[in-house]
Amino acid sequence: MITSAICFSATLIYADLTIGQNYQISATDVNGNALSTADGHLTTVVLCSKANIDKARLAGDRSPDFCLGNSAYRMITVISFETKHSAPMRAVIKSVIRHRLDSEGRNLQTRYDQLKITRDARRDVFAVADFDSTITKQLGAEPAAALFRVFVFGKNGELIKEWSDVPTAEDLAATLK
């Protein structure tokens, strides 16, 4: 469950989501998978700009072991883009993201192997390229160079917790239990 993140600047104005409210946010990842915050998984969403991809990776690295390979949990990285891109450029960007996800999957596979999880880790790595800011705005943010937020949604899309920086491994584990 390695992810990328989107960051926000101190001057960004956004409508915060409310803890306890349900949010059914749907998207298609760069591999064509239909994903939703309300599809029966405990879902961690990392929203970030491309400038904060390393923070997203750190958030994924802090995913608790009990989530790995467990179909009840899912982590999705949403990469928000500030500038508009043509259709051919979007295809190139998605290809680059898929290549990076392959690398993240190989890194995650090391944890799976240590935990004796006999599942292909790459199948558990999801990223959405938010070219038109649709998902970013649904998550209460606007595209910005320093955008980064982490959300945990319950099985029916209930917002459980939100952070504006990378949560500690302990905080993330306590929220996901």
C-alpha cells in the first residue's frame, strides 16, 4: 500500500470535509480500476501534488502490517495536477505513473515476503491521476504545488480521520483498527 500524495499551501482555501460525514468519492486509477471511498473497504486516500510524491511514499511505508494483503483495507494515492495537459500528454503521464507503481509494487513485495503474504503486492498499489481536479475538489482541496493531505474513510465512505501532513505509523494504525 505505497502511495503518492498531494500537498496544499498555507494560503490555499478549501472546504474541509467533516469527520463522521459520508463521502462517496469514485475514481478510476491509472490501471483502469474503478475505486470508491464507499465500496466496503477501509480506505486511506493520500492526496498530493507531484512535488509531494515522497511524502505519499512515506505515508504508504507507514501502513500497518495488518493492512498489507488484507482485502478489507485499501490505500489510494491521488496525484493532483495544477496545469492542464493534452490527451497525448495525459497518456504519457499515466504511463510514467504506472511505471513508478511497478517499482513501488516491487518495494512493497519485500514487506509482503517478510510477512509471508503470498499475494502480488503490485495488485494492491493504486494511483489516480487527477488531471481536472475533480477528485481534489471532492476532497475539499484546490490544486496547489504543495498539496498534501491524508484521509481515512470507513467502509461506507464515512470520514474517520484527516491529516495535513504524514501521520505517524502509530496514529495511522490506531485509526485503521
